[in-house]
Amino acid sequence: MSRRLCFISRYSLQRTPYGEIMLAPLAEAGWDLTVYAPHATQGLLRQHRPYQAAFHDIDESLPRFQQEKAILKALWHGRTGGFDVLFIQSQALAARAALALTAAGRSPKVVYHTMDYFDPNQYPKHYRLEQKLCRRADLCINNEFHRGYLTHVHYNVKGKTITAPPNLPTHLKLPEPTGDRLPAAGMKREPDDFILMLHGGYSNMRAGDEMLEALTLLPPRFKAVMTGTGRPGDDLAQRLDKLNLTHRVARIGRLDYLDMLAHTVECDAGFLLYGNTDLGAMFTSPGRLTEYLACGLPVVATNHTGLENLVHRYRLGVSIDSTKPKRIAAGIEDLAQRMGAGEFTKDQMRQSFRDTFAFDHFEPLVVGALEALADGKLEPGKPDFPWLPAEM
């Protein structure tokens, strides 16, 4: 008899692949899935790895109160629909799910999956609401070990916590470089140029000001491409003009996900910078790392604990103090020089992605934990320490 799982998410399954990465392996393991999410019927990954489920869209074009009504209806169905597991994904659902689970009556096993972290010093109300859900959950899935450990200890989680980073899977078919996408976006490439890509937009959290100042300290051959949107109210065009970077920084706005990767494969390296803004930024394992690696790009990354460990252990680029523009500039020059000498090749980065970082390697962990949970065999406990070589 198939195990039944109700999956509810606030992440669009069409705009990025990360909300959907766990569904195909569960379906292939025999789970009967019911999926509630924005663009559930148009999932990006399902186009590359089809799987079966009952899909229900949460229509983001509806007025807010109607969206809330649809979410509460989905939570109630997950609670009362005879499912073995209710899978809650995203912090945006934490408070609603905690309230839905307070009602009396039988409840399925509960899984809470978050790709974010609420710093208790900055978000005390959100912290308390999420804490309530985590204490109720039988399994918590976090995207980074340190975040998962902090969540487990500070929330006094009674169940099991595991780490499953939001990494790209290998079955997502990546675009091939054509050489014409960057010129079409306003970035003219000269033979000696070194072009860096920034995913996710310009913001304090991603050390945007420091990144631009670093570019002013470098020769004109160092350029950048920025996707996404900037901070509300920012006049980034005026700032670029003031710094004399207008012809060295191309802003291409929010792109379709595969189109973003199509631009990325034509760049040389990726920015993975974070400010010292909160604990979530200090302990991060972003999906953007695997976006760069899958496209063959090494990274210029912040030297925060978890990220620096990955960059150095697996030779993925350079790490620097991203609060200091001079350090960022020096790191960019160091990376360009070492790449010119044959280090950090595109083939090496793609091989690291396939061998170590692709979500394929975490699928057995997730499927195994869900099966043990449904069978009543999942032991509670903190997340296992990740990223250790097999011989250790």
C-alpha cells in the first residue's frame, strides 16, 4: 500500500527548482503525493524528470485574503485527509501550520522544511511562531548544518533534524553557451575581459555596495552582470554612474530561471557575497553555489564559516572578507590569475557539482528519513555533521 503525503509550499514550483527537488524522488520511491503550491501544475523540474502527483495551484494572482483561504484549506486537507505525512515547506507557512495543528483530533506525521533561518535577535515574533511548529514537527529539514543545529537546540526540537541543502539536481538540462546573450543584455565582451555574475539582485545582505566599490579598484577588464531586482527605493543606475561603472556592469533584471543560467554559462566566475547582517547570512549553503558550479563557474565567496569550508575543502574558488572592498578586489584578481594558470576550470567546477554537490546525493537521505518516519522508525536527534570524506 502506498504511503500518502500532502506537500504544501509557498515557493513557486515554476520560478526556481528548489521547492520541487524532493518530490520526484519521493514519487519514484512509491509515495502517493498531493501537492499544493504556486504554479504546482507548471513545475520546472517536472519538465526534465516527470513524476506523478495530484497538483493544486495556489493562485498568486488572487487577492491576498483568497490566497490565505486557499492555504488554510490546503492545511486542513493535509491535516484531515488521511495522509501519512503532512509536509510543510517554507517559513511563510510556519505560523499558519502551527495554528492548523493545534486543533484536536488525529494528525499525520509532520515534516517542516525550511531554506531560511530566523535570527532570534532580529525576528523575535517570527522566531516564536516557527519554534511552535518545530516543536510539533516529527522531522525538521534544514538547508545547512549550523542552521539546523541552532534550530534544533534553540527551539528544543523533540523530533529529528536533518540537513538537505537546496542544490540543483543533475537532471535539470542546462543551456549551452552561444556567445550572444551577454551582448544582447548590454555587456560587450573583449578578449581579455573577466566577467562575474551576481544572482539574486543587489542588496546589503549580498554586500552589494562593497562589490561595486571593489570593481572601482580593478582594471576595466573586470566587469559584472547582475540579475534580479535591487533594493526598493534604490537608484542603482545613479550609483553606477557616480562610480563610473555604467559600462562595466550590466543589469538584466529578473529572468526566467533557465534564461538566467543561459547568461551565467557565458560568464567567468560568480559572486557569492554576504554581509554581516545576521546568523542566517553567517551560516549559509545557498543553492546559488550549485547554480554557478553547474554552469562551470568558480566563486568569489564570503569567508563565513560554512561557505568558506565548502569553497576551500572542494577547491571551488576563493573566499574573502566581504565587508572590505579592497579584500574583494584582491580576491577577484587572485581568482582571475589562478584561472589563467589553469586552476578552477569549467570542467573541474562541473565535475565537483556532479560528484559532490548535486541534490542527487541527498535524495536517499530525504527518502530514507520520510520512509522511517511513516513506519514509526525515525529516531529523534540533532543533524549529522555533513561534508566529511568517507575515509574519516
